[in-house]
Amino acid sequence: MTEKANSEAQDSSPEETASETAQVPATEPSREVAASEPTEGEQAQEPQEPAPQAPVPTAPTATKPVPPSEDVPSAPLLLTVEDMSCSSVTVSWEPPESLGRLGIQGYMLELCREGASEWEPVNARPMMVTQQTVRNLALGDKFLLRVAAVSSAGAGPPAVLDQPIHIQELIEAPKIRVPRHLRQTYIRQVGESVNLQIPFQGKPKPQASWTHNGHALDSQRVNVRSGEQDSILFIRSVHRSDSGCYELTVRLEGLEAKAAIDILVIEKPGPPSSIRLLDVWGCNAALEWTPPQDTGNTELLGYTVQKADKKTGQWFTVLERYHPTTCTISDLIIGNSYSFRVFSENLCGLSDSAATTKELAHIQKADISAKLKGFIERDFSEAPSFTQPLADHTSTPGYSTQLFCSVRASPKPKIIWMKNKMAIQDDPRYRALSDQGICTLEIRKPSPFDSGVYTCKAINVLGEASVDCRLEVKEPPWCPLPTAQLEKGSGRPVGQW
């Protein structure tokens, strides 16, 4: 590095060289200056100095190293590697303790590759930074780095990394990402296929392996394909023996990650082992059965109990997903004989067959003699009486109006409507209705002429009753209407309001 600093000084102009020489004190020259040839001014001064005053060095003094110049900065501090990738490395350092009397112009970073003896500069000129990144490196490169502070007097002693830097592919620790639906027991039925795709991470490509309950997989039944980012486990047709814990292990240079997946292969359960009729009393029958020997490799959801009448032979479900192994069947029909059967049930459904009782449950008739009591027939005959009378009503000409009342009588009474004490049964403008004791009189498009007192009379063999009300049909307040709606010459509106 000293030679590079001297070469830069020789390439500079004479004026710059003179200015730099003026800045360097003559009493304490640097190592670079001491190693150079004397100047003309120094040659002229040498004869003027008296010869006897020249110091005579002793032998020990001649063996001591030349002390560093005060104009050159000391070595930078704390040179460390901050970051490293597969193509670059970043180093940082602290400024030197001594900057020299002339200060520093920057730092020079150099590298020396493995097997080489020369240091290559990383930056072409000194840079005033304390962190620098070396780029465009290749995988497998191995080199040392050093940095030195540079002043106008030259470069100071460098700071060298303790260990060489080896550029290699970064290792990403393996990691397995189990899908959410596989984090709980994965249930399949016998004969179905299993196709599990488990993604993982790792760089470079990790090695993936599977085990079943801690043992190696059966390659004749289980197929495994592992790629760079996932591993697939495939079973074309599963058996109950394929149930268990499947563990995926991903290894990479001493690091490993594991994930366990529980697979449960199930099938329909067998029927209950036995069933018997315990007792029959009244309209009830008690049953008892034993659990099945084969539950289908999973827990039972319960039992389904059915009954069948001997006459029809049709089965009807009495209980579903019933957990106890004893039950009482009630509401059986007297005089019929019944047989019963029980199915087992799990996640796959009901068992293919059922346990059926051998004997029938006969629901016998009880010896009961009925004692008839004398029946007194009640007389519901009643004279007519109105439970809801007619109410006075005000209507508008042209709008149909209805009058309501309610009557109670037995036998059914005859209803007669009157206006001002005169019957109106045959008038087509009136319509009388009677339903369940509700009497209705509908007056179609009444006019002021229809005002008056209306009477509803109910008559049967036991008597009669009547109610009255007053109907008043008023003309509405006058309001202008389009000419087209008025009758010619009369000024009255055509049709309804």
C-alpha cells in the first residue's frame, strides 16, 4: 500500500508535491519520507553542520525499529463482518485512535484471495466511510480483507480480519408447513386413497424422509415423491393397518425439522354381539344387547333400535344414536306381537346387519270390564239473543256499506232484515249473509235515499229477538271535479267518488 501511495505522489504535479513537502515537518519525517532520497535543501545544509556534534549510535540503538510518523494515522479499530450473502460481503470498522497531524483523507479496503500474495484494492481511491460492501463475488471464493486509513503523508498500518471469508451458499434452516386440515386426525375409509402434499422450506434442497409409527414405509403400498419444496405421500387403497402416525423429517447439513400426521382408516362396525328380550308388561318391552366385537377401528356413535309388527312386517325406527345397551320400548299396540333389532353406528354409518330378537313380544289385552254410567243428554235449545248488536253508521254515497251483528239461538233462527219496519229481503240493492251466527247486510252503492233505521230480526220456535241501528248517507263537502266526470246538466259526479 505504501508503494501505491508513493506512485500517486509521483503522478501529481510539482506544485502539489511542493505543497505537501511544505506541510510535512523536517524534524520528524515519516517512514516513506525517510526511505526516499534527500532533497537539494538537505544536501546544502549538511556541510554547515559541525561533524563533532553528530551523534554516534550505539549497537542497541541501531537495532531498534524506526518509530511511526506522527503524520500517518494509526490502524482502524474493530474491523468486523456485518453481513454476508452468496455474492457479497459487508464489513465495518471504527476510526483509528490517532488520526495524525494532517488528518485522514479516507480509507482503503483491500482483499487478498486464497493462494495469492498480492492485495487487490476494492475501492480505487480513499473513501470517507466506515462501512463498505464487496460485490460481484463468486461461490467458493475465500479471501482476507484489510482496511487502512490514508492521509496526505501516506497510508497507516492496516487492520486485518482474523479469519478468512468464505463465500458459500447461504443455508436456510428447514421448516415444514403442515396444512390446516392435517393438523388433526386425518380420517379415511377402507378402500379410499390417501394423497398428502406437505410443503417445506430449506436452502439448499433438503433431504426428506417418511416413517410409519417409527418404522420405514412399505414401498410396495406407499409411494413417496419429494421435490425441492414439498413431499407427497400417496396410498392408492388404504387398509386399516395403514392407520398410525406418519412422520416427515427434513434434514439439511445437521439441521432437521419434523412433522407428525395422524391417519385413521375406518370402516362400518359389526352388529351387536347378542340381543334378548328382558320383559314385557302392559304396552312396554325391555331389551338388552352387548356391544359389537368390531367397532370399525373407531368409536361408536350409538345404536339404532327398530321394531316391526308381526302383521305388517315393516320396520320402524324407535331410537337413533342411543348409547346405553338397554332400553325400554313403549306405546306398543295391544294385541300385536313385535320383534326388535339393533344396529351399530360409527362415522361410516350403520352396520351392514343387525342383531334381532328371537322371541316375539306379545302385547296382551288386559281383563278390564267397563262400567257404563247413565248419560243425561243436555238440551241446547235456546231462544234467539243478539250477542253483538248493530251499530249506528254513517256512509258516503257511492261506496258500499255493511252492517254487522251476531246472534245465538238453537235451533238455527231465521234472519229477517227491515228498513224503517219494512222487509227488504227481495230488494237487489241489499245482500243478506249469515254464517256461524254472524249476520251481515251489504248495501250496494248507497244514496241519501238509503238513510234510515235498519232492523235485524231473528226468529225460531222458541222466540224472536231484534236489534236496530241508524244509517245516515251524507253527501261529502263539495269539491271541483274535471268536467269529464260530471253529468251533463246536473253537475253530479259520474260513478263513485
